[in-house]
Amino acid sequence: MKKFLLILTVILSFVFYNCNPKQRTETLCCLADTIPMQCNEYNFFLFALKNAVINDSLQLNVFFDTGLPGKWIVVSDSLQSELNRDSIFLQIGKTKMLMEGVDFVESNRSNVFNVIGKNTIIAGWRFFENKIIELSFDNQYVLVHEKLPDITEYSKTKIDSSNYLFVTIEVVLQGKTIKDKAIIDTGAGSYASFSSEVIKKYDIDITDAYHGETMKANGLSRRYSLFVDTIKIGDLYVAKQRMRVGFEQGKRHKGVSLLGVRTLENFSVVLDLIDYNMYLKPLIQQE
């Protein structure tokens, strides 16, 4: 009888252990390709050094920029002598891809690599095309899934994909609701930014706007920003004091809106790059 009770206890312990939600989550992380990332002082998220390898030998950091289209990488010209433009195999975690080419950025034309590091490359969203990636900004890692994980508690938003990943966002500014398609852009360290056309369309007062410059891979661009009340994606929103959105200046930025990291980091983010949906779950429960 004692032997039977001992066996029963072991079986029940095994069942309860495997029904533990925390354990299932940890198991999921182990089964998926886990790529650590780190946030620098400028709020840019970089993949860790040990998970990025070029041509099976050169180890670099990767700045994952979902706002970058195509299957090429952006690199500081300081690495030009070490890379063959026509034969670049990039591996991040378990994923490996032959890149279409390299865009070398001159140091005197842009200071972006002075911020993210000259031993860092910029890779776009197509590196994970036909994959499902889960961005955990609070735990600072990326999970690469072959199939959709449990998204029961997530809100679903359709991604309009072409060269870029677009979702519709709404911003409440000066009591007016601005609605526009925006590129999901982990390369943008802001909450969101819009074309200056929005100012005229919605008759926005820019008297108290902050004027400055923002850094991009190809240099500095002029912009100004204004305080907003909320930013909404699907049926979820971010509402914070002193939250700003930027407005690009110049014809080159006509019609381009961006959804940046400062907004995305409020959620657990799953990007389904197979069926093109974005799933969001607030890190802090919304009322």
C-alpha cells in the first residue's frame, strides 16, 4: 500500500508540474529560438553580440530595424574592408540568410553608428520573413517561432505588408483624433511620428512645438514634436504624461508615419510574418 501511494504521489506531482502555466511558458522559451537583446542609453534595442555572425566568422551586434525593407544590411564604412558586398551570409540565432547586398554608410555623412556602435549592423524585418517573432521588451529577448504561440490574451491587428509593415494607429492630439497607417519601426526611438501633411489636414496648432533633429541611418533630418494624449493600436492604447509625437519636415518624408519603440515597449509584441498580423498584450493591465 505504501509503495502504491508513493507511485501515486510521483504521478500527481508530475501532472501538477506540467500543468503549471509558468512552467509551460519557460518550456516555450526553451523550444523557441531565444535571442537576447539589450537597450542602450538612446532607447535602441540591439541583439546581443554572440547571436550575430557574418560568413560564419565575423561576430557583430545587430540593430534590428523593422522599418528597413529588403534583404540587405546597413553597415559602417569602417567595416568595408572586412566584408564582400556580393556574398554576405548573416546568422542571428538559428536563422541564417544570404543577404542581397550591403549599404555602407560613410561616417562623415551620418553619426548613427557613433550611437549604436561601429561593430553593429542594421538588419531589416525580411530577415525573419516567414517566421513569427515575439518581442519581449521587459525581459529583453526575442523568441523566433515556427508557428503561432498562445495568443489567447492578445489583441490582433492586421499588418498591411508590401516593402514595409504597416498598421493603422490613432493619436489624440489637441482634442482631435488623427488616424493614419504607420510603419512598425523598431529603428525609431520615439513614440510615433507623422508627415507634416497631418498638421494641415487636421489644422494642428504648432505654436508650442519643439523643433530639433532626429537621427536616421542616412543622416539627420529636421523635425518638430507635440504632446499627445493617447496613441491607439487596434483596441489597445498607450496614455502617458509628457508623451510626444514627431512630425517630419520636407518633401522627402511625404506621407510616411512611423510607430516607434517607445510605444511598442508597453506591450508584449508578436509579429506574425507568415499571415501578417500583429498581436499585442499590455505589460500593465489596462482598465
